[in-house]
Amino acid sequence: MWRVGVDVGGTFTDLFAWEEKTGKRVTAKVLTTKGDRSEGVIQAIEAAQLPFGDISHLIHGTTAATNALLERSYPDPALITTDGFRDTIEIGRQHRKHLYDPYQTKPKPIIRRRYRYTVPERMNGDGNVERPLNREVAADVADKIADAGIKSIAIAFINAYVNDAHEQEMQDIVRARIPDAHIVLSGETRPVFREHGRFSTTAIRAALMPVMVEFFDRLRERLKENGFAGALMILKSSGGVAGVDLAKDHPEELLESGPAGGVAYAAYLSRLTDYPNFIHTDMGGTSFDASIVEDGKGLITRDYELEWEIPVIVPMLDIHSIGAGGGSIGWVDEGGSLRVGPRSAGSEPGPACYGSGGTEATITDANLLLGRLEPSLGGKLEMDRNAAETAINALAQKIGLDPLETAEGMIRISCENMAQAVKMVLVARGRDPRDFVLASFGGAGAMHTAFVAEAMNIPKMIVPAYAGVASAFGATAMDLRQDVEAFMYASLAHVDLDEINGTFDRLEKRAMDLLAQDGVAAADVTISRSAQMRYVGQTYEVESPMPEGRFTADTLPKLAANFDEQHRLEHGVSSSDFEPAIVSLSVTATGATVKPPLFEKAEGSSAEKVKGTRQVYFAGEWAETEIFDGEALSSGDKITGPAIVEYNDACAVLPPTTHASVDDMQNLVIELGG
Amino acid sequence: MTKRHKGDLDPVTFEVLRSLFEYSCERMTEVLRRSSFSPILADMLDFSNAVYDADLQLLSQAANCPVHLAAMKFSAEAIINKFGFDTLKEGDVYLVNDPYQGGTHIPDMTFVLPIFFEGGLLGFAVSRGHWMDLGGGAAGGQSYGTHIAAEGLRLPPTKLYTNYEPNDDIVDIIMNNTRTPHYVKGDMQAHFGALLAAEGELQRAAKRYGVNVLRVAMKELQGYTERIIRKSIERIPNGEYEAEDYADSDGFRQKIKIKLKLIVKDTDIVVDFEGSDPQCQGAINSPFANTASAVFYSLQFFLSPDAPQNQGMFNPISIKLPEDCWLNAKWPAPTIGCTTLTSSKITSALWQALAQAIPERVTGSTYSECNWFVASVRDRFGKSDVFSELPAGGWGGTPYSDGMSVTCDPLGNCMNMPAETAELLFPIAYEAFEFRTDSAGSGLHRGGVGATFKVRFKGEGELSMETSRTLEGSPGVNTPFRSAVQRQTKIHTDGKAEVVGGLTPNGDWKNPLLAGLRFAPGETFMFESTGGGGWGNPYERPVQDVLDDVLDDFVSVEAARDEYGVVIDPDTLAVDEIATGERRAAGIPVPENAAE
């Protein structure tokens, strides 16, 4: 039976599959179908020539949830909230994105104001009722929503994270009038404080539910028609997977479903290679993503924003994105300085060399001009070198450099920008670049990785096997995962041990129940506990690990020490002036899945390893450069720069200052310095 | 074509260094945000960071608060004036907050670190943050007296760290003079960490590219910004454009006037404040550093929002101030309200002047306030604390779209506090923060709307607040209507509302500088902020857009009729096409309070 990962991206749908009995692997890449995206999944499986009946697990990464939200293409949902808080999801934190842009606007709210209703009620922060729910007004609001024909309703009340009794009461009133509605409560969606994030996440779940139910039902139906009888799993933003039925009820957990696969791959690598810490980078046509993988795990954030001031507070892989890719355009600004990006030629018209009408110089044009890109991309495309040259010449004239200097300069500028983005990711999480290996994914990643590494003094890089279908590969290497959380605010000096023990018991039971729905036996579950903690008086939290077992008075000093250490790591400081406090407790439960097996020793294809040589421009001069066939390389092969390694879906550029070797998994490990 | 780049600096290295300087400041910001302890820094982000070259010319700035933009330079200069370049040493950090020696208002603490490389001075890192409280007659120094001494601890340029070690005597003095001593060490360490981040980046750059390349790049970067700014000034027609605005009150007198003339000549701008009121008694006087900062950041919006912020943006612009002027404050005038109340009026006056020159590009005024308040609160056990909030209003309508609703004024970019956070930390409960119907200025593109904010005191408290726009709302561009007025109200425990600042229901007006206004348990403070001014003729706003605004309660049925000429049935919410056609054909009425 086959385990199949399918990642539906903006341009391509990627597939990676392996057979459990033989360890055999296949990949496929098809164009993403624009209308019905489930069709692309079917086509990819057909392209890989996999019989549907032989698939035991289909693990799917999808941007469907994110796209529906970004395009606001879902039936109007309604919001019911506490009097005075009708606009919390639209006001946000009254912050603007661009400091000096007088014309900026804010994103449209997830739920329109006319469908945001308020009711008199008030829960206090300590969980006591300040004002009971006004049932008359509540019934009136429910009638209005029923009259408007709305079927998806978010109920989000102030302080419901500590007591959601009023939300439940409101739900009953709505349910009585609209029996078939999707009703979503903030206290159930994410029972954590700070209303903006909780309300926004609740609104997003309400908006997505009808869309995702329809999407997954159709996908399941189409697969069934083709004879698929295995388990359908969905990639989550946390870097785990869940069965499709659970995913349907928690669509807010799918917003990084696509990119999560790549990070999962990096996490898998970090468990299998000698390198525990990776900076995962992915460079495609328009954007560059970076995230941190440490000790086999992707770092998690709870500060994700879908768009400006539209937070989603579920735990997600901390992935940062900037506008830098193969399509990034070089231009001269008003002050006469050479700039690259963030504007991109995208796929239409694309770089000048694609010959589809693009006239501006892009990074891809620069790479072509410098001989780093092979003009036929392995026979997939015929690139127009003259068009690239014309575009770069025009730019070169504007800044008074020669065209080759300009091309090389564009790449240098773009790589410096990427290096800074990576450094910001590290600085924001208090990490030191020297502790990391740079892992390079995506079609354009490996062409630039050596320059990015050089700009930030990282000596070692890795270009993983299957880098071109990384998210699909990663999908097959992910565990089943559930993250649950409960609010519990107490300083360590006043903490109630019974409450901690009771809360963890409850959370662990809930997480295991969820995993059981995906068929994981209790004995196979791995539990890890953590707490969101802060110093008393602070208004932000740091995630701190929590020990297993029963908590006693003796456990507390250890919690304080863990937190001090974690705070020092993330923020560079810790404090003895402030007492640590717990804000919420979390449990992550994972059920291990079967992963693609390791090669004893990777054997490349039987093709010639060296395809030939060509002139490639590095550091101001042309150099005779060997061109390797990446698919033909085997474990133990060594390469000294300058060299180019061409894969099916990617290409690695090794400047003269680097050397590389192929490891047992067929990854290319590159090091700086001769 | 002129040769743009000198010496051994090629265009590619220049671009690399340009973005590196920016990155250095962003990194300072990240470190400060992440390691500070007080909510006003960590959560509300009321701080800015900058790097200066060895001649104390601004090189790059990550100004979370634009009002810090030009003012920080004066702080660094005051330090050099006192200590001299010759005494600077690696690892020495200086501190100043004195409004009369390079500061603006007392809570803004400025930390300066000279950066050395191989024994030579490379530049300076400067970090400024608004500290919650540095003493004075009321929390946050907002006692609104007549003397700077009432506003808290005034530190002259002071050497705080020697060779990277703090002078604990000075730290103790600060801790003795604040209502929030528990934040002092943590926040100081956070500023220090930010300075070190910039030091590391610049030193690494010097090592990688060489000191000379770095120095040339620094100067070239300033020239680069200056070219951009001059080009954009050239696009404004030459002329002299006059405008006025005013602060409602300094606590003693109504309407303190700003009068200015914006003189555009080729690639230079002069802003002349001749005719503005003399120094006033109350706490809104603005030292030169603050006035200059307000001028620069206000113009930046329409000159070049994206240009790197450095000395080059200051060079084409000069400022003239009368000697005796509330915008050129001299000791011992109190200044606590200058960064918020006064700056935002300078912005509005400047934008009104610009609107005469380039109406097709300028937006309506924003709510033109900060609405910053500070309250000391005590819980039922008598434990006291200080909290602050700044309920924002709307931005002006633009030539392209409606203005942003409830967004921090141009002077800052500070975040509000979530209700649930506030309730956990302080003995208070937020009861509302939502859009206020009819608060925006009407226009073809209306202003963004303001908000209604309510906080209930659970224990006793005293609240201090400076604000304005309580007599008239904000003006728009080519629209006769202003936005709504702002108002402060106390809601008593029996539900009775009492206007405590601004216009009362019977038309009286109360001074909106609230100094230590007392609240008993169960009483609620309500603040109504205003929206932004509109842009263009509201009678030309598409009927569907007006209807949408009514359906979303941004605009009432009455205002739709009176200010947009769109007649909507209040029961069915359907547009009466005929009545609308007639009303719009009759032309727009001129309201009594119309702008000129």
C-alpha cells in the first residue's frame, strides 16, 4: 500500500508517494486546477500512475481555507457579541501597517458590520456574572439572523475564556430558531484571553466552516468515485496532520496547511541527520519563506495574522514571508539606488526570458545571463536569453554599471534582503545564526542559498532530496497532532496545584479523545505539556515546557527556572524582580505515523554525473564550471565549487568559495570556504 | 548624467548598506519590544530607535512614533554639547529627558550610545521610549500645572553606563521618583540591549566593508534621501500657503492658536509660524525639538512616505518660529501635552496648507489628537497601579478611498490594550470600544469613523487626560463638513451621564484637560473620539456607498439626508430615488461651522 502526500500550491500541485512494503518512491508535478481544486489532487495521483485502491493514506496540504478567507468568498456569517464590542474584530489594535502612507486602508473585516449584533450581558474576568444575558434581546437578535438567512454564526462574548456559560445560553437560543446552523463559540474555539485574537479566530472558523465542509466532502466523494478507500488526512498549520472530519470542524487550523509540509520535512531531516537545528527557507517565484526548526520541531507561534490585524491564535508554525523570488524585479528608485523586489513579475507575464511579454529585469533573468540557469530548464521551457539581456541592459544603463555587474548585483541585493529576513526571524526568537544549518527548499532556493548563507555567516547549508516537492514529501513525514489549551491565570506563588493537575488531566483526556477519532490508541500517544507564562505585570507570554506527572510544591521552583530560561532564550533577559505567572496550560498530543524509510546509501540514476561544463559568472569573472546531474549523484560524491547541480525541479549554484558532498539520504550538503 | 556614487562605493554595496542600516534599527526595535517589561513599551510600542553617523546626522530610524523622528537628534546633541566628542568612550551610555536640553516632554527617556570601531567613532545608537511615570503632580506627569517642575523628574544629559556598567546611584534616583519603580530596571536593560544590537551590526559592517566604505555610504545615503525629498518638493507648485488650527485649551484659556505659512520655492520648504500664539500658561507648550519633529513627520506623509528617514529629509526644510511662542517653549513652561495634543494640531494645520497647493493629493485631517489618558487606580485592598489608554479616532478621506477608522494618529502608532488584558491587570473593566455613528467628516470619500470608549472603575481612581477637537471636529478637503466633536463624560453609578470635558447637552463647554479627575467604584469614564475629515463633495458620493454606510451604522439616516443628500426610509432602509434626486439637484448646503 502507498502513502501519498499531495500539496496543492498556487501554480503547481506536487505529489510524493512511497510504498510501505518496498520503500519505492515516486513524485509527480501537475498544474494546479483553478476551479475545482480537488481535480488537481486526482490528476496528480493519475500522473504518478498510482492505483487509487492501493493508497492507504492520502495526506493533503491545501490552500483552500486561506484562499477563501483572502478572497472573502464565503456566505455571509453573523457575529453575536457583548454590548460595546461589536467592532473588536474590525478595530483590532488601532495600529496601522505603513507608518507614513496617507492612502493606506485596512483589510475588510471577516464579518460585515451589518451582521455583527450585540446583546446585553457581562461576565467578569474572574468568571462571575456581572450582568446576566438579556434573553429578550438575545431572542430578537436570533430572529434577525434567521430572517437574514444566515447559517453560520460566531458567538464571542467578553471574558468567555474563563466562563462561557452565556455563550452556551446564547447558542441554545439561536439553535432553537436555526436548527441547521453552524454555531461557533469563542470559549470552545480557543479559550484564551485577549478578545481581539479570540473573536477573530472564532469569526474565521464561522466563515470557513460551510466552505471547508463542502470542499472536503467533494474531495472525498471524487476520491471514492476513483476507488480510494484509505484514510484522508489534512496538513495543519501546527506541523501535524488530522483526519478530514476533525479538520472540517477546525478549519482555522489549516491556514498554513501548504507551507507546513516543507517545514515538516525540515523537522524530519533534523531528526535523521546530525544537524538538530535548521533554518528552513523556501524560495519560489514571488516569495521567500523562513522558519526555524530546532531539535526536530518547528518553532510555534500564536501571533499569526492572516492579514493586517486579523489574528488567528491557534498554535502555528512560525513562518515568515517576504517578497523575494525568481520573479522579483530589479528597478532604480527615485533617489537613484538599485533595488530588487518586492514587486514580482509573477507567472504572468513572468521574467523577460520567459518570452511572455515581460520586459523588466528579474532575478531569473539575472541568473540566466550569468550562466547559472540552463536555458531549457532541462527541456521544460525555452528561455529567451536575448530578452533577458535586453531587460538587464536597460537597467544597467540607468545605474551606470555593465550588464553583468548589474545582474550579479541584483542577486547580491536580493540575497542580502533574504539574509536580513532570516536574521529577523532568528532575532525575534532570540536564536543565534551560528547554531543553525540553512536548509533550502523551493525551485529557486538552492540557486541562492550559498549567497544568503555567506551574508549571514552561516557556514553550512543543505539542499534536501526532493526539494522540488518538499511540501508533499513533508506531508508523508508528519505525525497526527492535536493542540489543546485552557486558560489558568495564577502567579507561581499563588498557584493551586489541584487546579494544575486537574486541568492537565482534562486537557490530556481531550487531546487523546481527538486522536482516538483518528484511530490512535491511547498507548501510542505522546504527550507534551507546556504553559504560556509571563512575569506578573507583563502583557505578553513565553511558552515554557512543563514536566510530566503530578505537580507538587517541589515542582514549582523547577517551573520558575524553566520559565526564566525560556524567557532568556526568547527575549535575551530574565528577571528576579518579577514573579513568574501562568496564563494558560497547553497539551500537544501526537500519534506517530509510519515515515518514509532511510536509505542505507542513496544510489543515483545511471546517467552521467557530470553533464558537461559551461561558463558561469562569479564575483566579476567568467569561470569554466562543471554541471552535475543532481539525480545521478550518489552518497559520498564530492563537488568543489564553482559548480552547478541540476535537479528535475531545482538547481543548486555552488560559487567558487564552496564545496559540497552528498549524504546517505541523497541530500546535498554545502559548506562555505574552499 | 551626474556621477552619483563617490570613491570606492559601488551602487550594489550602497544598496546593501542602505538596507543594513534600516535593518539595524528594526533589530533595535525588536530587541526593545521583546525585552521591555512595562506595557507602554512592550505592548503599546511607544518608542523609537535610530542610528546616527559620527557627525550626529541621522542615518536611519525605526520610528514607531513619528513624533520622535527629528526630536531624538536634539537629545544626542545636548549630550555632546555637555560632554564633548573627546570624552566619549566605548560602552558609555548617556540618558536625557529634560525638555529644555534636547527633550520634548519628561516621560520620553532618551538613551545614547557612541559606537566605536578600532578606536574611531563610527556613529551613535539612540533609543527613546515613553516611560509610564517619572513622578510629578499626577500619574504620567499629567497634572497640567504652570511649571515644568510639576511634570516629574527632569534629567539633564547624564552618563548612565560606564564601560557597559550602569551607575546604580542614578538608577536609584529614578526609582525614587516614579510611581512605577518596578519597571525601571527591566526597561532600562531593554533600551541598553537595543543599543548594543545596533552597535554589533555597525561594527560587523565596518569589519566586512571597511570603515571608509561605511562612512561614504552614510553620507551618500543622506544625499540619496535629500534627492528624493527635493524631487517631491519640486512637484508642489511654488507659493505661500497659509493655514490655522488651534488647541481647544491649555487648561486656562480657550483656543491657543497655530498660524503657519508653508512657503514652497523650487526644492525648498520654509514653515513659518509667525502669528502663532505666545507661550501659554498651561501644559501644552512645545519645545523647538518637538515642533520641528511635528513639521518633519507631517510633511513626510506627502513628500515621500517610503524614503529612508535620515538627515537628508531635514535639509530641504527649514522652520521659523517667533521667539515668544507656545511652539518654541522656554523654561519653565510645562510641556507634557506637546507630543500628543500640540503635534497633532501642527499636522492638521500643515495638511490644510498643503491641501491648498495639492488638493488632489492631500487627505482630510485625521482626528488630530492622541486622546492619551493616564489613570492611577487602587483595588479594594488599596494596592495602587497606573494604567493608560489612547482611544483613537478616524483618518481623513483620501483622493482614492475612505479614511481608516479608529487608527492611531500620525504622531504615533501605539496600540490600545485589549479589554481582557486590562481587566486582568487593573481594577477596571472596559465596557465598550466601538465605532461611533456619524463621527466621520462627510465627503465623496468620507473620513474614517471614531469610537466610543468606556471604562468602569472597580476601585477608586484619578484620571488625567489632555485632548482637543471638543469645540469643532476635523476639517476635510473640498467638503464643507467637519467631523463630530470629541467629548469626555462621567457616567455615575445610577447611570446618569455628566459631560466633564467638551460640549454639554445645553451647549456649555468644559475644559478637556482633566487633571486627576476622581472616580468612585462603579463610575464609568466615557470618551467619544472623532473621525477624520472628508475628501471631496459628499453630494457626489455614490448613493450605494451612502446606503451601505447606513446599513452598517456608520452614517445615520439623518446625516445621509443632510450631508450626502441621500434620502433613505428609516423603516425599510430603502433609498427614495426621487427625493434623493431633488435634494442633490438643489446643491450642497453650507453648514454654520463650515471651513472656509
